[in-house]
Amino acid sequence: MEQLIKDVQVVAVQVADRLAELLLGHYPILQESLRNATEKVLIDASQTALIKLNEILSREKDPFTLNEFLQQWVNKLRFDRFAKAIEQSFEQARNPASNWNGLKEEIYSSMRTWYRETHAISALASAHEMSAIMEAYWNLSAKRFVDNCCMISDKEILGILPDAIQDQMYQYIKDEAKLQVGSFCPVKMRI
């Protein structure tokens, strides 16, 4: 989350620098002012975004979802665990090529044991079920959190950046000391 904010800041400063180079190539003081304004805005916007992201993170700590995909995730995890149990049953079979009925009985016995451990009324089965639900919820909430991080950084940083930079630059223009003739003279014309 914090790395995302840092990455957005770095890219935004790079884009602002490049635009300033292209548009204000002959006005280095103005370029530097634009860079400073961009950095100031990014610092403030990043703090706001981090506060909002931390609020979302604290909400995600309390398991809750109305998302219909949670049951699909739970079913997928159950199926994956079932498929793994079948694989293990075949891997543990002692002599698969010699006797079909013996192999069938070994697989049947292994799967029956697996089913009792994971689905019977017991503490172990309840733990398996809770584990599947928790893992499914984690997968769902992690994806949701990543989406929220991207949306908030887009809205709270990139969405406000142009207007906030413009406001900062208006403050620059209002400052008489910065508006001396030398500030806006092209590099070639400076004495």
C-alpha cells in the first residue's frame, strides 16, 4: 500500500518534469517552480490517500462481505483439496498395477478417511471447514483491497493533481519576488 503511493509519486514527478521540459524548456526557474509545486501537492495528496487506505485496511480486518463470489471461492478451495486428496490416494497406493480390486479398496479407504477428517462432525472437520472459509475470504478481500488501493490512489492523488498544481502555480504568480524579470526570461536572453 505504501509502496504503491511512493510509486505513484515517483511517476507523477517524472511526468511533470517531462512536461515542464517540453513546454517550458527555455524557462528553468519556472520548470523548477512547477517541480516544487508538484512535489508539494503530491506530499499532501499522498498523506490523504494513506489515511483513507489505512481506514480501508482497518475495515478489512473485520471479516464481512456481501460478495457472492465468496461461496465460489469456498467451493473452489474444497474442490482443490478434494483433488489433492485423490492425488495423494493414488500416490500412496501400494501396488497399482497388480490388482484392480485391491487398488480400488485402498483408494476407497483413503478417501473415506479423508472425508471423515474433513466433513464429519468433529473438531478437525470444523477446523478444515473454517480454514476453507477463511482462505476464501482472504483471497476475496485481498483482491478487493488491491482494487481499493488503486482506486483511492487514482482519485486522491492523480485525480486532484492538475487542479492542485494549478492552484500552487497561481500562488507562485502572485508572489512579486518570484515574478522578477529574470524568472520568466528565456535562458538565452538572461544577462
